[in-house]
Amino acid sequence: MNYDVIVIGGGPSGLMAAIGAAEGGAKVLLLDKGDKLGRKLAISGGGRCNVTNRLPVDEIVKHIPGNGRFLYSAFSVFNNEDIIRFFEKLGVQLKEEDHGRMFPVSDKAQSVVDALLRRLQELRVHIRVNTPVKTVEYENGQTSAVILQNGEVLPTKHVVIAVGGKSVPHTGSTGDGYAWAEKAGHTITELFPTEVPITSNEPFIRDRILQGLALRGAALSVVDPKGKIVKTHMMDMLFTHFGISGPAALRCSQYVIKTMKKFKTNTVHVRIDALPAQKEEPLFQEIVKQIKDEPKKGLKNVLKGYAPERYLLFLLEKNDIDASQAAGQTANDKIRAFVQDLKGFTFTVNGTQPLEKAFVTGGGVSVKEIHPKEMASKLMKGLYFCGEILDIHGYTGGYNITAALVTGRIAGTTAAQNV
């Protein structure tokens, strides 16, 4: 059987592309090498599926540091508000949470996956799972066929590649699509992990002194070898047995990699401000006054509430201060050094966990070679790309999935229009 459009990959962008193409009247085949569709969607947002983000488009673009501006044209065709309407039409009611994040009212990612699968069924999209693709064939500057691993040839003039990047490989994203893109003449920009925990070899990390400790609303900064702050993110963070994790660390991770690469170094510094709302000098004066008011009180008790106890004790010990002594016995210069650490504890990190452990892949098919309003290849007729295989990456919080759904929708719709 001949298909007008073949979509390879059953993740968010592939499902959306297949629906877009079928709604445009095309006869569509959706291929996935795994045993079920929507595996990445089903585990996203901690199993709740952060479908999109309700922030204004300008804000969304700011939260997609990897070529977010490329999406302005796409958002003029189909945007985050369209995603919300699309799902509500499919019977998935959404609710808004902090920072504009949109979740299904059911709090179940599976309800989002099920709605998409029902829509594919209604549109009579042919689906083949457990069907790995070997390659895509091109003839005379035009897409001509998809060849399966078992040797089967599926002729078609329109192929949407939606196979994801290389992160979360157990969902099927193992980087298969890059070779098919290169075969068509596309450039693959260097791949790197983003939204991934940061690693450190510092003794306090190796000895697990702070393992499991969370700092709420801390400001985490990546500092380059010249002492300049590259990027700061103010969110929760967590100390682990290998380094740091949590939202602030995930967001800073790509800047650790980029800074190490730029300065050709194996380590960079990160700095933690545990109290970003307070300035250093007034904070120092405030603590000195409290000590003066209650000089006999244990220092640990005077400092209670400024940070979690384990973190306070760690910073006191770092500055050779006995936490159990009477507050009044502590020299002012020691208190000043302690406050400096509260506002800017700096330590060395040596990279991040590997791409396989990342939530998102940085790099991919160069967006310079893609028509931004069509998701069509500028180099090969009948070839379209969407989702994480493109060199587009955002922070967690519904931004990557928004990019995937928008680019998927447009790729599928364009493919159908060109049939």
C-alpha cells in the first residue's frame, strides 16, 4: 500500500504530526520501533504530563535557550494556546499550575496519550509498532521511500522524521534519525546533554556530607574561569552523592558544558546564594545584632532559620566555627566569612551526567536548513523534521513539549498540503 505521508517516531511530535497530516486529508502511516506509542509523554512531568506552558510567547521563547527564536514563525501558525484548545477539544481538560505550567486535570499523563491515540484511530491513521526503520531513501532531490530493518520498502514522497534525540533512550530515543538527516545533506550540530544533573569531585560531595539536602529557592550561578557569572537560576536545588540536581542545577547544566568547552577546561565553578532575597552587608549586620542581643545563646540556635540546619553546620565547620559555642564568643570576622558563604558558597564542578541521563538533547539537525513556518527541509523535497531531533532545546516546565507539539503539528500539516 502506498502512503501519502509516513511519520517515523511515536513521541509527542510524531503523534501530533500524524494527526496534523491526517486532518489535512493525507493517507498516513505512523511507524515506531517500540512496542507502544507515547512512551516519553507517559513519563513526562513525573507521570502527570506537563502538556504546555501558558506564559506569553515571548516568555516561552526566553525559556528555550537553544534556538527558541526559530520558533517565532511556527508560533504564528500554531502556538501554546492552540495546544490547550486542541487538547480540550479532544476531551482533555487542563489546569494551570505555578510558572504557567499546564497539566491535565486528571493528573495522569496517560489520559493525554489516550486522547491522542483515540484521535489517530478516528482519523484512520495506520500504525505499526515494533517496526524499526533502517533508512530513508532519496532520489533526484526528493524523498522516495522508507526502508525497514527487515528490508521491507515503503514507497512515499513525504517523510516526517520525529524520532527524538539521544536523551531518555529507554523510550526509544537513540539518535537513529541523525544518519537519515545527514544522508539528505543536513548538518547535525554537536550533541550535548541539557536539563541534566551536574557532577562534582569535591571532597564534601565524595564524602556525601550534604547528600539528600535540598535548598529552597537558592540562586545557583555558573562562574567562568575569569570569575564572571555566565548564568544564574533561582529555584530549588538538591545535593546528591555525585554532585547537584534539582531544577536550578538542571537549568544550569548546559552552561557548565558550554563554559568548559569555551575555556577548554575540565572544571568550572558554581556558586550558591542560599538567601538571594537579602543583601550581604545588611544580613551580616542583622546576625551581629542578634548575637549582641543574645550573646549566651548557642550560635547554632541564633542562626536557626537562615538555612537548613545541615547546611548551616556545614558552612560553620568550613569556617572553623564551633556551632555549639555561645554566640557572643564568635569573632566578627568569622561571622563575616560565614555570611559570605551563605551568600556565595563556591565549589568546583567537572561536568554533567551523560546524554543518556539527560531529560533533553542539546544540538541536532541545524535549524538554518529548515523552513521555520513549514518544518520542511530546505535541502530535500518531501522531508520534514519535528521535535527533539531539531537543534532546539528548552528548560523543563512544558517548554520542550510545547516545541515538540508545535513543530509536529506544522510538519504534519505541511506534508499533507504538499501531497
